[in-house]
Amino acid sequence: MAHCCCEGLEQCFNAKRVERELADYRQHGRLHVGGAEQMLEDAARAYLHDRLNGRDTLLMAGSDAMAAELSRRIRDDLIRWGAVSDGPTVRLRDGAEASAGDWVMARKNDNSFATDPWGGAITNRDLLRISRVDPAITGLVDVQRLTGREPSTGQEQWSAPFVLRKDYLLEETHLAYAVTFHTAEGRTVGYSGISVFTGGEDRQAVNVGLTRARERNDAYVIGHWQLADPAPGGKPAPELARQARLDREHAGSAPERRAGQEDQDTGREPVTAEEILGQCLARDGRQKSATDTREAEWSDADRLDVLGVQWEHVARQAQQRRYEAAVRDALPEQQAQEVMDDPAATWLWRSLREAEAAGLDGPAALRRAVAAGTLADADSVAKVVDWRIRQQIAGMPALAARPFAEQVKPTGDPQMDRYWHELAEAMADRQRRLGEHAAEHPPAWAHTLGTVPGHPVDRAEWEHKAGLVEKYRERWGYTHPREPIGPRPGQHSPDAHADWQAAAEALGYIPGDLREHSDGQLLAWRSAFDREMAWAPPYLGDRLADVRAEIRRAQIDADRARRDTQAADTEKARQRLTDRAAAFARWEQMTRGLETKLTQAQAGYVAWERATAPTRERAVAADAELRRRHPDQHIEPLRAPHEPEPAAAAASLQPAAGEP
């Protein structure tokens, strides 16, 4: 089997694992999205809460500037609460200041200082704590080095104080409360990893940010940035508004925070944390040497994901020629030309590919869509026809992908036909070799196929099934070591659906070809869908995520109010803050009770989903087979309760422009 060329198999798996676990992070309340100010503030407060309660935590950001801003905010709170001195300071390399109690990070090896009686030296990324800054001592500062943590409590262990030159602090250190993803690489902390993402990071940064901690990893994702205001004249600095909020909070009269409050007037559509992190995961930040690049290219020359790109290019050209000819046959000349010139035609071609992947005749589906109603008043004929085709195929899964050789069709160009046949042979040979390799060296996922048989005929069948699974995994980048194919892929490609269907049938996950069964049997199986959906518990994963995030927020706010109480200037402020801390503690207890109920209810939904999956899959397959047999007969698509009708969902089905 070809090796993974992604900085080693382990790192490739980690990136894919992070991608698959985003939904789990969301359900556990560990994905947060909002404006820049809100996310920076929330991340800094979460870090302070964990660290000041004795937990091993790590705060990460994508740039030195953002890490410095987070560290500045944290230092201000530490000074207010007395954990850091507000006395004499020393300058650090990024313009920040530090005083007794501050943590700083060394960024250059220096053996001119003895950090312990055995002559240990300062090394890059050593974590130092300033223990004393004496203005009377010129050029030197007393510091301690973090030597480890007490295993049972997680409490920091520091070396004996030693002296460090101020010029080293000025040139080679910065505040260590927040670090960049690059600096955090290779570290593991005991409790929490807290990351701030802007959307510009790559998948290596996401991998680091969401895998540093053993207990919990939280992502604070900046959903969008405030657009620049072109109007003339100045406006108050954002820091003034932040300081005003902090002043109200310190006085015990701060208003309740509202998620996304800073972003209500940005004029942009809301985005989810999953969408932004998904874009980051698609961005590769690796830099390989020329030799590594050459070896990777040689090794990957016959991989299915490499040949698949060439395959899709040839197949799309051939399909588009057929679809354009079908449009000219089905529509008047003027309307046909409008479809050809409309950018939405690319989406129409994809819908036709989906129809053919589901077993329908593409040109026939196009003719039925044209005949379904008038197109004279349509602003975009392509969009209307596309929507009608989507109603025909709604809920119809793709058929299992046929062998590559059977998918080759004449293109009208002899050289292109020969090239397509050669591609089919190369890809089929690769699939065969993947199956043979899986039999010789069974991967972890192969337990689902059972033990490799000894009889040649049975072994050949095992290899064929393994080849179908490996075909999907390699062509579409699925690399989980124990799960063979994962969930059904999204709507990005009909070919991915077909390959997944073939692999799922080989594994016995879903029923295979139902063409041999009668209409009566198909209708009986189809009717089971409504029976199973009738007793389906509600899906409460999103509510559970919100409740878990609220528990975390209540803990942080209660802890912060208690610390502000000790630092309050007046008795009135202390009383207000005491009341706020108690209110947040009560709110935490209330939400914990709700979390318990939602967790139990969601567990019921998961159990129902697992128990009814075979019946529902067979019902969906039976429904699709009935509609393939009777394309001119209206059969209402299977839908879950409360799912919107097609007419109500039409707007969401209409593409903006371009092929995904």
C-alpha cells in the first residue's frame, strides 16, 4: 500500500481525526464562535480560570501579535488580583513589561547563567518566573525556572532563584501566558488546551491546537472581522469600550454577556466554528524539500486520489457534452442557449450526475423536469430545471459504483477514449493491489471483514471487498485506522457517494442491489421507515452543546466574580460581586441538572439511531429502487418528521454560482 506523504502517517491521521471529531467537540461545548473581541476575552478568561485553580493549561494563538495581546489581558487581571506585582518592571522583547510573579519564556539558548547547582543553562522555550525586580540592582533580575509539575496535584515546581541579565530579558523573552501553535507543538498538558483561531491557520495548526490537552481542548474561533468603516472622521478606540465594560464588571454592575453581541452589526451571514476550522483543515502548511517532493511524487503517481483527478476531468468533459446535447433536444433553441451561457449550468450538470449516480437516466430526468411546468417566466431556466431535477432525486442514495471499465463511454475523440481506457485499467489495477495488500498485511479496520480466509476462492472474495473499501479510503482521503469508511460523505461529489455505497455494501453495512425484489416487497420495506421515525426521540445534541458551554461559562464567571470581590475598592462593589458570584454558582447548578437530563435524552437518540439504522437504510434503498422503476410516477420522498417540504426548502437548494 502506498505510504501517506503527510509528515508521517501519525500526523496525517491526527489531522483527519481532528476533522472527524469536530462534531464531538461541538456537542461537548468546546467550539465557540464570535467576534474578535469576544473570542480573545473569553479565551483569556478560560485560561485564567484553569490556571489559577491549579490546572495544567495551555493558551495558543496563530501569531506572536495575538499571543502578546492575550498575554497582556491576562497580566492585567493577574495584577488586579495580586498574583503579579504592580511594582518595578523590566522590559521584554515585544515591548511588554513584566514584574515579580510574571511568567516569561526564553527564546534563545544561553549558557552564561547557571540555573541550578549542577550548572544547567537557559534553553530555548524554558518557562521562567520573575521572583524579584530590585531597582537598586542594575542589570540583573532574580528568576526561577519551571522544572515540572507535582504528579498528583499538577502544582508547578520551580527551581531555586538565580540571576538573569535584563538585556537577555529585553532581547530574548516574552510573556508566556499565551504561545503560538508553532511553539506549542510537541507539548502535552494535563487539563486544558485553549486555542484562538482566526480562520487563516492551516491544518497543522488545527491539529496542534485541538490535541494538546488530555482532558479538554477548547477552540475559540473568530467568525468574522469587523469591516473597515470608510466614513470620514475618527471613532473611539475599541479598547475604551473594553475598559468601560471592565470597570462596570469590577464594580459588580456589568450586564449579562450575550453571545455574538459585538457582531450584530457587521452585515455578514453567521458562520459556524466547524465551517471555519474545516477551511483551515483544507489548507496545508507543510514545506517539503525538493528531494521529499520528488520522492512523494514518484510514490504517489498511481494513487487513486491522484489518478482520480485525471479521471474526473475526462469524465466531466464527456458528461457535459452529453448533457448539452440533451438540453438542446429538450428545450427551444433560445432557452437552450440561455442555459449554456448561465453560470448556474455547472450546478445543473452536477444534479444530472447525481441523478445518474442514483440510477436514473440523466437526459430522461432532464426531459421530465422541462415538461413539469412552464419555463417562459423563469429568470434562470438552468436554476429552475436544476431544482426540478433535485426534487426527482431527493432522498435517493447513489448506486454502488460500477467497475472503472464499465464507466468509460465514448467521447467522440479517439485519443481521449484511449486515454480514458488506460486510466480505467490503471485505477482498477491499483484497487486490486490494495485489496491484495490488505490481505497480506490486514490493517486495523479490516476486523470488520473478519479473518482472511485460507481457501483461494474465499480469499479472492475477501480481497475484492477490501479493495472496494481501500478504493474509497484512498480516493477520498479517509484515513481513520479502525473505522473502515466512516459516515456517508456530504454532497460534494456523486462519485464519492457511489464509492462509499460500494464499500458500505461490501462491508454489509447497508443492503445491496434490490432489483430482484417485487414492488410489493419494496413497498413493505419502505413503509418501515415511517414506523421507525414515529418513535424517534428528538435530537438534542445542539442543545446539549449550548448547555455544556454555559456550564463552563458560569464556572469562569463565578470564579472571576469571587476574585474581583477580593480586589474591590468599596463595600458596595464587594457586595454586588458577592451576589454575582452566588448567582453564577446557582446558574451552574441549574444547568448541570439540565445537562444530566439532556445527556440521558441524547443517549436515547443515539441508541435509537443505532438500533433502527438497518431498517431505515433498507427503507431508503427500497424507496430509491421504486423511483428508479417508475420515474414518471410521483412517489413522495421519505422525510423525517418536521422536515421542510421541498417548496419551503427551495431557496436553500439554489446555488450561488460555481462548481463546489
